[in-house]
Amino acid sequence: MTGPTHRDGPMAFVPDLDHPVLGDDDRHHLARVLRVRDGDPMVVCDGGGRWRRSRFGDDAAIEEALGDVEAVPAPAPLLQVGFALIKGDRPELVVQKLTELGVDRIVPFTSDHGVVRWDPKRAQRQHERFERIAREASMQCRRTHLPVVAPVTSFAELAAAAPRPLLADIDGAALASAAVAPDAGTVTVLIGPEGGWSAAERSAGLAAVRIGDHVLRAETASIAAATLLAALRANR
């Protein structure tokens, strides 16, 4: 079953589809930024693939639910992209674009040649911001399955936990359609920092895959990897 389209109006996430109640931030965004008016059509979604058509209530606490609850099945296989932390606001761009492209799990990680090191408080704040960015991006692109944005981890921990992770490297083999077969479970690609992989990371036993024919910026490589994975999954 397909998900909502632009004809259904803007989308927002709510905890209960039977009694949809918008959060204050979402209500403000819909009314003040998108100029949605009382009675205009919209979509409410639970973040797990279930959604229904609704009607915006400018003053009421509860939106009017219309029609039956519909469900979009989870895609297969699940796509996971891990990206090494980089400077500035570029990690936020990565999270936003990976969400729009359909990545199911997004994992920021520290690496040997990465220069970004966050203390625990900063890492917690950034994780909360990443989750908010992913949620807002999902609303904008009408994505019914919210991605999981994991807390910051290390390369070693991610490489050990991910099933058959692939290491993005210009000397690797081309990413093949067989990698995203429905029975693959979860497909994981790790994107390194601007300084590249260390010798220890290269010797971790991960299969290397080529994302492009040129050396890419770290954020470009993350977005390109997500684009390739999503295209291969959609066209398998």
C-alpha cells in the first residue's frame, strides 16, 4: 500500500491515530509556517508506517480523523549508513538527506582520523538534535517510517555490531544489486572521515565498496551511498 501524497496535505506525527493530538511545535509550524487553516486536509502518522487522513483544527486540541488507518509495509532490506563525525553543521545535513533518501538507520561514529570529538553532554545534545532533524525531514517528505538515529558510537563498536558491514573506499568493488536483496536483512555501509580510514580500520576485515569514481567529501559520500542503496533497493 502506498503512503500519503501531497494531495492529502501536510503530514505530522502523533502518538495516537485514533485521537490525534499535535504537539505545540508541529501546530505552530503548520499554522504559522505552512499557513494551514482550520479545516484544511492533513495527514497524521505514528512513525511506524501507519497513517490516516485528518483535518487540521486551528484552535481545537484534537484534530479530526478521517477515513481508515492505512499502513505502509517496512521496506526490505533495511538500509543502514554509518558516517564518521565531521566538523560544522555538515552532520545535520547528512542526517536530513539520509532521511529523505529512505535510510532506515543512521549511525554517527568516531574514527581514528576524525577530528571531531564530543564530550558526553555535547553528544547527547547532538543526538537529540539529529532525531529532531530526522523527524522534520520525514514530515517534509511524507515518510511514514521514521528512521532510527543512533547515539554516537565508535567505528569498532559499529563494525562489530552491524551484520556484514561494508567499508566505503575508492579502491573497493562496485556496489552490486545483490547486496540489497530482500533477504539481506540489513545492509550497512560505513563512510569514513575526510582524513580517510586508518590502517587499523582498513584491516578490520570489512569488505570494501566503491561509492564513486572520484574522491568525495565525507558528506557527499554519505549522501551518494544512500542514493545508491535506495536506488538498488527500489529497482531490484
